[in-house]
Amino acid sequence: MSERSPEPQTVLLRRGEVHSPADPFATAMVVERGQVAWVGSEGAADAFADGVDEVLDLDGALVTPAFTDAHVHTTSTGLALTGLDLSDAPSLDAALALVRDFTAARPNDRVLLGHGWDASRWAGGRPPTRAELDEATGGRPLYLSRIDVHSAVVTTALLDMASLGPVDGPLTADVHHAVRATALGSVAPAQRVEAQRAALAHAASLGIGTVHECAGPEISSEDDFTGLLRLSGEEPGPRVVGYWAEQDVEKARELGAVGAAGDLFVDGALGSHTACLHQPYTDAGHTGTAYLDAAAVAAHVVACTEAGLQAGFHAIGDAAVTTVVDGVRAAAEKLGLARVRAARHRVEHAEMLTPETIAAFAELGLTASVQPAFDALWGGEEGMYAQRLGVDRARSLNPFAALLRAGVPLAFGSDSPVTPLDPWGTVRAAAFHHTPEHRVSARAAFTAHTRGGWRAVGRDDAGVLVPGAPADYAVWRTDELVVQAPDDRVARWSTDPRSGTPGLPDLTPGHDLPVCLRTVVGGRTVFVRPGE
């Protein structure tokens, strides 16, 4: 492949495999002024060779639409990439050792920030105590979010900074929100921009062309949100579509958000025992935490619909999902179903669904913004879901196939830093769900992670390589392409033109995932792998 050059107006890509429904056997593509101008065969590409500014020899590489990650916390992702990441800590002792090392390496940080611990995977199943963290940090302020970011453990010094008394055990709900605001408020502007650049650069290196930033007053800050939108508009990198999770609709509009949506919490998370359930947790004598009721949901949906903005809610537990459905239905009764459907309101996570709530999503036109990596990390009979809910309830989680059969639009994401930015891993997770009846084809999963994210923001013309679409694409080094047979077995790519199906990499567990060589957003190169 050619070296990176100044941005040309017109580019011809040839001698590769172009994933395009316009021509399932395309080997070449022309990009002009930020849009796809043509896709077709190698022989036909000769007609364009003299009229372009650059010819990119793909040397057999695969070209696909760039991925869209429909749920990201960009600054927190960058802080995890550049700071203390406990997601791979195999034990409590190992986690405490990492805290000690990080403390020694960051003598000037006003507050030490870390993320990713998951006590459910440690022997003994308990998180570090406040006393252990006080000892490991030498008494400095420390904030350590659990992997689901819905609880945290902290030091006494941070509690003092937040004007809170001594609290032991993982912090949840309002206390957690208070210490998180204090901790993130300590991040200097330069450190915040550094983290945002790191996150966006990492996303670009993985073939991600767009991220949906899910911000809000309980998650980040107004300055963080507007700074990120400004950064993405001024520097090359993935597109950032902003959601602001507050019931103040005008505030969301003023900040530049496309919706008063994202992590507008109806409940919490299963790992932190704060997702709101109809029946108690198997390992706890309660049903979690409810933050909004159906009346509040209805009022917000009405306000957003009338303002021409998307509404959206974080809902994981079955009781929380029911609350959202009841509220959106009440809004539809007031405004009319067609008007509510046209607004394409969203539900983030939507893990515990029933046939009734799935049918309601389809009826109300709700987009399910979901994270298949959650099942890969926490599913299965020995996983965290089974610990919290019991095996039978755990098997019902994340029913992607049922959602698709009902006609519910799916948009895939990571919820990074909860799970890493990993688009091909996400597609694999959906295709090889722990519960076989919830699996979807690799093709359907790929669509949900590319075109699905664009549709979730009201764009039906993007996320696909056809003439007229935005030139957001990625180039991949991968093995031979395959398609899934009707019985879900993986077969070699048929050359029968009647199939009309472009191939995808073989994502069977054990196979290497594709490696991103180049990412282009709006015709502008934002990543080239060194040496390519």
C-alpha cells in the first residue's frame, strides 16, 4: 500500500475486496470530495486511473464501511488508556500492587484515577477496602470505578475532598455521583484534552469512524462535552456525535447535543446490584435502584419530541425497561404514535427484555443501543450474570436475535471504558453469544455496528459503501472472506452472483481478527498503520 500523502480530492482504491451491496464482487472504489463516487470491478477501474489525484493499491486488502461505536465515554476511555487500568488484574492483591505502582509514578496528580476492577472475577469476590486503598496510596485521594462504572471504591482523602463522611464498601447512587464529580473535576484541562486525543486516536486505529459520546452531568461535565465536540471539529479523527443525558432539553440543545439522551439513568448496572429488577437479585435481598418513573420518562419523551431532539434512556433491568416502555407509550398516546416513532428515541443497554417489551420496542420505534461484549465478558453459566440473577434469568439477557426478528433497530457499541473499543470483537460476540438462540449472523452484527449507528442518529444514507454515501471506510488485512450459510455454519464465499452477498472475515473464535491498515472519515485519512 502507498505511503500516506497530502489529502487528495479524488482517490482510486483498487486490487482489493470492497464490501458493498452495490456490487458484492467489487474490487475497486473511487472517492471524491468526501463521498463514495463509484464501486466496481478492477477492469472498470482503468477508466478512472487518469482522472484521480491518488491511486491506492490495496494489495488484496478488504475495504469496509468504518465502524460506528454507538456508546462511548471518550474522556474516561482516554484516562483508562493513559492511566490506571485494573481490568486485567487477576486478584485483589494484584490490583493493590498496581495502585501502589501508579501512585509512585504519578506524584503530581491531584486525584489519582483508575478504572476496571471486577471483584466477581477474584478469589473471595470482594473489592479493596478503604483502609487498604489508604495504605496503598499513602493517604492520597484516589477514585477507582468498577468495570461497569456504576460503583466505585475511594480513599478517605477523596471523601474529605467531596465533603463526605467516612463510607465503607463500594459507593453507589448519589454518593458515587458526588465523589465521581469531585474526582473528574480535578482533571486539568490539558490532561482532559490529552485523554480525548488518546481515545479518538485509538478508535481510529481500530477502524472506528464515528463514536456516539454519551455524556451528562452525572458522568462528565459541560466543559468536557463541549471541549470534545470542539476537538473533533478542529482535528482529524473519528466523527463525534454528542448525547447529553439531562432532562433539561434546552440545555442539551445549547451544548450541541443531538439528543437529551444516552445515560439518562432509569436504573444502574447488574454488577453493582443497581439495575432495577422485577424480582430480587439471586445474591442480594433487593431489586436494585430506580432513578426515574414512567411519568418522568413520558414527560421527557414529550419534551424531546416537541423540540425535535432524540430522547434516550439507560435501562438494564427488566423493571427499568418496563418503565421506559410504559413512559414512551404514554407519550405516544399524547402526541401520536407516528410522531414518536419518527423521532427514533433510544434505549441504551436494554439487557433484560421480555417478548412483551421487545414487541413494544418495535411498536414504538425505539432503537436498542446494545453492547454484545457484555455477554462475552459476563455471560455463561459461570459468569457474573448467573451470579447476580441465577442461570435461568441470565440466559434471557441480550436477546439480539429476537430483537432483529421483531424489527427493532440495533446499534452496537462498547460502552468504553466498560468494555474496550473492539469492533470486530463486538461482531464476533454477537455472532457467538453464550446463549445460542440469541445469536445473529455476522452480517447482521456487522450491519448493526456500521449502518446501525448511523440510523440511530437519523441517517439512512450512510454506513455503507455505495455511491453518494459519506466516504467513511477502513482498510483491513484479513484472511479469506466467508459468508454464513442459512443454517449458521460458516462456509467459503460463494462466487455465485445470485448470492448477492459480500463476504466478511471469518470470526470463528480462535481465528485472528482483522488488522486495521487505514481509516478514512469523510474522505480524509485519520489513521495509517506504520509501515503500510
